[in-house]
Amino acid sequence: MQYAAVTGWGKCLPPAVLTNAELATVLPTDDEWIVSRTGIKERRISHVRLEELAYVAASRALAAAGLQAADLDLIVFGTCSFDDQVPNQSSGLQLRLGAMSAAAMDVNTACTSFLYALSTATAMIRSGVVQRALVVGGEVITPLMDWTNRNVAVLFGDGCAAVVLEASDTEQGVLAEKLGCDAAARGTLVIQGMGSRYADFERRLGVTDWVFEGQEIFKRAVVGMSEASAAVLAAKGLTAADLDLVVPHQANLRIIEAVARRAGLPAERVFTNVHRYGNMSAATVPVALVEALEEGRVPPNGLLLLPAFGAGLTWCAHLLRWGPRVLPLAQSEVQLPPCEHTALELVKSLISRRAAAVGTAV
Ligand SMILES: CC(C)(COP(=O)(O)OP(=O)(O)OC[C@H]1O[C@@H](n2cnc3c(N)ncnc32)[C@H](O)[C@@H]1OP(=O)(O)O)[C@@H](O)C(=O)NCCC(=O)NCCS
């Protein structure tokens, strides 16, 4: 039996931090509301494109695995905020890395994109199509944010992380997964302004309006993540007591707490970092996984559960067996270019450019 072991991991967070208090200077909101409703205290605003974040995260993941980019057979990039739709995001990363033997594909299921990408790469390794894969989850969503809409602008941030998968004979990597989509609710989260239906010359592409039914998403997210989690545990004859750590999608602390309560999981076995980054969509689970490793929360051969949901409304849960190694084999020297601006300056620039674009739209 062939498995797809996780042998490398790396993250890249843009350095510019936007606190709730800073956000409250451009929007009618406040720290108390944001923290009490979501658990979010700050988020990152990227000064570079997604490809740059991914290049750094991927270089770190390859170093952790002790591999060169040329060793990769496959790159699967999970994102919904591509730098370009054509050509795809993963081909840009392939070129930056010099991973010239790799096939390169994107997966977009919104916030679950990394996990669907993990399933894709795992399946291709297990079926013998490829031996070594890089799986990326990353978003630079802040340029697509409607910074005038406080219902959504407080929730999201930018970031990226990647893992390396390698074919293995030992029982490692994804052991079970459950994927699904609650498409009846696809209208609860729509970013209008991205996609060919908006190439009608009536508005500037990229000037977005977010349709966002927060409470409906909340309820369905809790149900989807809980049912998927129960299904993967049942598939392997396990219970929540067998899990070493749960690394859930980080959209809202109250959603995570509700899922943990339903599963009977104590808080110390649930990893959270939503307070630091907000919802980074496809990046939340891989960034949290990397930070759980950095903080020594993943034991050798540990059993992890990764539940998530996203627009669509896609949902999923993955049961993941970690390997014996929880430390990177090497570190990468690759860094982001320096950021010359504060996060607030970056956001103010986005706000004024959007206002100018709206003002000049036909
Ligand atoms: C978005 C979310 C935090 C909103 O929390 P909520 O408790 O449902 O809050 P509501 O939307 O009912 O709004 C309550 C009040 O706060 C106000 N409000 C909304 N956003 C606000 C903000 N940023 N600051 C201050 N007040 C705000 C609303 O206008 C409303 O005021 P009203 O009662 O006078 O009309 C919550 O629904 C949520 O997390 N949903 C899941 C969304 C998600 O994770 N999406 C990710 C998709 S992958």
C-alpha cells in the first residue's frame, strides 16, 4: 500500500500587521466587537503578490524536507485569489522555484482549497502517478476586499504555507478524508467582481462587492465540519479521544469552539491562531499546521484532524498521521523583499485606489 507522507512544511506571512484599533480608524468598528464576535485581534496585509509569498513558503517547505525544487513531480496550488487566472498560479510558482519536472495545477474551493489540494496530491501519489508533490495554500485577498464593508473587511488577511508530500510504504499522511459541498447555500458568500461574468465593461474587474450572510455561513460551517469530522473518525474506527491535535480552518474562534464542543474535544487539543491572522482562507490550515509544529504541539507519529469549510459552501475533514520527524531537516535562506509601508498605509492606498476606480467606472 502506498501512502503520501508529509515530509516538509513552511509558511510565509507578510510582515505588515493591521490591528483592530488601526482598522477602526478607516471603518465604523471597534476592537471589542471584533474580538468578542470572531476572536481576531490582528491580520497581515501583503505588500507583495501571492507568487512571492508562495515562493518563500515553498522554499522553506522544500528545505524542511531536504529536497530540491527539481525533485518535485507535482505542484498543486490551493487558492481563490490568483495573481492571474491564465496562466495559473502554480505555473508561476514552478518557474520561480525552478521545479521544471513538475506538473502544475490550481485548486479553487475557497477556504478549503489547501485541503482539496492535499486530497488531489495524495491521490496522485497513492495511485503512483507522481512520487513527490508540493501542496500550497495561500491567499492575497486584501486587494479584493471591499474595505467599505465592515461585515467582511474585519475578518480576512493574507498569508501562505506549503507542505511537501512523498510516497511512503508506512502508514502516514492522509488516512481518511470526507469532502462535500452544500451548494444550496452557494449564494451566502459571493465576491462579485471576480470572474468572466463581470467582464461586461460595466464595472472595473477587481472592484468587488461581497455578498456575505455571516450567520447562515456560521451555522452551516459548524454542521459541515462536525459531520465531516465524525465521518472520518468513524471510517477508521476511531474517536475524538484518539486525536493528538485538531488543526481547524481559522475563520472565527466561536465556530472552532462550537465544532470542538460537538466533538467533545478539550481546548488544549485544538490549535488556534485566528487571533493573529484572521481568516486567510486557503492559508489558514497549513499556516496553523506549521505553527503547531513550531510550538511542539505535533508529537512524532501524531494523529491530526483538519476540518474546514469555505465558500461554495465546501466542507471537509482530513485525518492525518504525522511521521516520526517533527523538526525540519534544513532551513531556507529565502526571504520576502522588505516592506516599506505600514499595514494601515497599504490599506489606505487600497481604499483610495478603489475609490478612484469606482469614480472612473463607466
Ligand atoms: C460575521 C460574524 C462574525 C458576524 O457576527 P454576528 O454575531 O452574526 O453579527 P451580526 O451579523 O448579527 O451583526 C450584529 C450587529 O453587529 C453589526 N456589525 C457587523 N459587523 C460589524 C463590525 N465589523 N463592527 C461593528 N459592528 C458590526 C451589525 O451591523 C449588527 O448590528 P445591528 O444589530 O445594529 O444590525 C459571524 O456571523 C461569523 O463569523 N460568521 C461566519 C463567517 C465566516 O467565517 N465566513 C468565512 C467564510 S469561509
